[in-house]
Amino acid sequence: MMFIARFSDHSLRMQIALVFGTLVVSLSVLLSLGFGELLKHRIQRDAGNSLQVVAENAGTLLALGLMQRSLEAEVMASAEVVWSKGLDSAEAQHMLARSQAMQPNNIWIGVADAQGVVRNATGGLLVGQSVAQRPWFQHGLEAVHVGDVHPAQLLSSLLPPNATGEPHRFVDFSAPIRIGPTTVGVLGIHGNWQWTREVLESLTPVTSDESALGLFIFDRKGELIYAPGGQTDAMRAAGQRLPEGINVNNNRDGDRTQTTVTRWQDGKRYLTAATQLQPRNAASDLGWRIVARQPVELAFAEADKTVQLTLVIGLAAALLASALAWLAARRLSVDLYALADAASAVEADRPGSSIPAMQSNREVAQLSQSLGRMTHRLLAAREAMEEKVRLRTLELEAANRALDLQARTDALTGLLNRRGFETQMAFAVALARRSSRSLSVITVDVDHFKRVNDTYGHEAGDEVLRQLARTLESRLRGSDVVARVGGEEFVALLPDTDLEGARSIAQALVTAMAGQQDPVVGAITISAGVATMRGADDNGAAMLRRGDAALYEAKGQGRNRVCVEA
């Protein structure tokens, strides 16, 4: 009652200013908080998506690096011409030295005989010593092997210290050396773990020091194996493991996993995104998890500032409206009801809602116009922000599509790579089964391709591969699928084509290539193997294996020819 009595002591203008001012302030605060929370949610979502993209890009580059290193070991180990001259020959030493020069992060490249004694190595390190108990040697006797991260052992006292001061840690790559059917030794590569730091630093934004963005790697068991800034040993000692409660994106089910806010070992809360390393071949399937994190207070700083700014603007507009309301003296109550109803409609976001222009007097007209402009600016700001968010979403979707296309396409020839081909292969096999149609494959390999690279250089070899890709595209139908699945290995998938038809097409391809002349290399020949789908129980992998077997048969019969599956 005392408040009512004091309120009645004021003039009409003051009463109107107090009542109308309170209404407008409340409305402005509600609108500001509503818009602010919407903007904050979308900014936080964008920050999480950006963090997820950084983690996935890091995983892609690491997977490619592991695959390239394992392929490098496999290619060197398959150089039978070199190894037939002896594991300790000068040619073998030259090949190891050249490989190390091309990839300085390969700290040690060596060759051990079948008994595990090192017979040849870069820098002569460990020559004559036994590595028979090392996992890379034992696994490398059987197949291509990629070992997980481990500290240096035999080489720890023979290598200079790292520039970062951290102890040497290696990722091992090995492959069996065979002459004919006999395994005569193992080629091993100790890759410096520092290459991982270089890969991750190349993806860290320039402003990462200000945003405190960090990239981490955890192994299959959840143990920390890499932390930025040389913190690996310190964080491992503190017991840091893969944080619980985070969603690890496996990149297989097509949906982007949401980022989470979780507490790390240091007790702080971080916006965290994680993705599982997707191996490019079976040997490099190490089960690593790449995790990107950013402190919550920095990740959401822009969102908090946006909410505060929106609230300040709303309050400023409300104060302006209150000042204008104080000027209304006559017939204002009727206009106040009208304005209040219009404001409620705007707050409820009814279609076509707006603040009407009042003409009862100059003061009321000015107030209604000011409220109309304020509402228009707030709605325009919301629409502009929604448009900005929409554009950023489109940009992210375009970037994702570009990354997916890059992951499925061979950069040298423009054809599909193995990943893209496997998708098309699965679709074609399913269609052939459902409709009982023929389906055949042709596997193609350039004859003596290593000799081309060694004699004329890799640029000439790349041009040979591009020439073969153009020939395959021009000679095959638009419905056929062509891909480069290995170094000089190509494959063509032929729907609605039986074994005899595929053999004829393969022979035409072999003849076409033999009839061409490269200005540098000269005549180029290819060998081809043909296989066809044998029934509803057959599958793409089995067809490719039979096609490869037929290709090897063509190689064995003297090359420049076609062989079909047995």
C-alpha cells in the first residue's frame, strides 16, 4: 500500500514513464536473452564442429603417413633385383641411403638376414648385431608390419639427442625380403616419432596459442602417446588417459559425432572432439585416437560476448523507449494498450507482427516509431545472424564434400582410388546378385614400371600412369568403373559383361597400349588379368583375388598379354 501511495504522488508523465518503461525493459530483456541464447547455442555448435574437423583432418594425414611408410618398406623389400646381389651389396646400401635422404624422418633403415643379424644399414648402425628378438623383425618375417610407438632401445646410445630434448621414440615399419619363394631377410625402418608433431602442428591454426587448442594421440588401450608442447612425459606421469565420456568418431556410420565438454586430468573442463584413426591398409591399423581440445572459457568466449552485447543493446533500447514514454501526456493510455498488444505479438513472433505508428500526438508517434525501429533492428539482427550461420553451415558442408571427394580420388590420375572403388564394387556386386546379371573385373599392371622410374625418373613414370589412365577411360564404356588401386596397378569393373567379353576388352586395352609411343619412355606394355562373378555366393574381394592371380599368370608368361581366371 505504501508503494501505491508513493506512486500516486507522481505526475501522470512520471507514472506513464515508470509503467511503460518497466514493460519495455522486460520485453527487451526477454528478446535479448532469447536471441542471445540462440546465437550462443549456434556459435558453440560451430566451435565444436570446427574442433571435430581439425581432429579428423589430423587423423586423415596420420593414416596416410603410416600407409605411405608401410608401402615404402614393402616396395624396397620387393626389389628382388637388388637383394639377389646380396643383402650387404653396394646396390642395397645405395637404395637404403637414397630412401633415407628422401625421407629424413626415417632415422634408421636396415636389413637383417633370416637369422636376425643386421647385414646392412644406413650409417652402418647396428651392422653385425642381432635383432632377432625385436618385434619388427619377428613380424616382418611373415608380412608387412607397422609397430606401435616405442622408445629407442638398441639405437638409444648411438643417435644424437632430439632438438626438443625428448627421448627418441620410433614407429617401426618392416617387410619380408623374398627371392623367389624363399624369405632371405627383413627390411626394417625406424621412423622418428617427431614426424607426428610436424603433422599435427601443420594443422594447428595460427591463432592456436591464443585459443589454447591442442591435439593429442592416445593408443588402442587409451594410453597417451603424444601431447603438444613436449608435455607427453609429464601428462603420462600425471596419469592422463583417454578422457571418459567422450564420443570417438569412427568415421564409418556417416554421422558426425557431437563434441563434448569433459574434465581432464588437470581438473579443468575442455571442449573435446575425438576421432579414430582409419587405417589405409591392414598393417597400419594401430587403433590410435586423435583428440582435439580447447578450454571451455576460450571455446565459448565469443558466444558469451555475443549474449552480453545483445543484452546491453536491448537495455539501451529499453531506456530510450522509457525516455520517449515520459513525454506522452494526453490520450496516452489508449495508445499504451495498443502498443502493449503489438509488443506482445512481436514477442510471440506472430506472422506480420509489428509496432504500429501512432498519430494521436507527436510524442506518441515518436515513441511508436522508435519502438518499431528497435524491433526491426532486433529482428534484422536475428535474420542476419541466421543467414551468417546458414552460410557457415553451407561452407562446412562444401568442405566436407571436398574432403570426401579427395579421400575417394587418386590425385595423380583423377581416377577413383581404392576406397572409392570398393564403394562402387559393393554396389555393382549387389546389383548383379539382385538382377542375376554378369559382372567382370580386369586388373591391369604396367610392365617393368620400376625400370621406367629408375631409368627415366618418377616424372616420366607418373606420365606413363596418366597415359594408361587416359587409355582406360577412352576405351571403356561410361558405365564401367576405372580406378587406380596401387602404384602401377589399375582395375576396371565391367557391369553386364561376361568372361569372354571382358577378355576381349582386356585384349583391346593391351593392344592399344602396346601401339602407343611415349616421347620419353617409348613403347609401354601392360599385362591384364580377367575374372568374372561366379554366382550369388561370389563377392568382390574373391573376384579381385582371382583377377590378381590371372594378372600374375600373365606376368609369368612374359607380360604384354591377357590371362583369364582358372
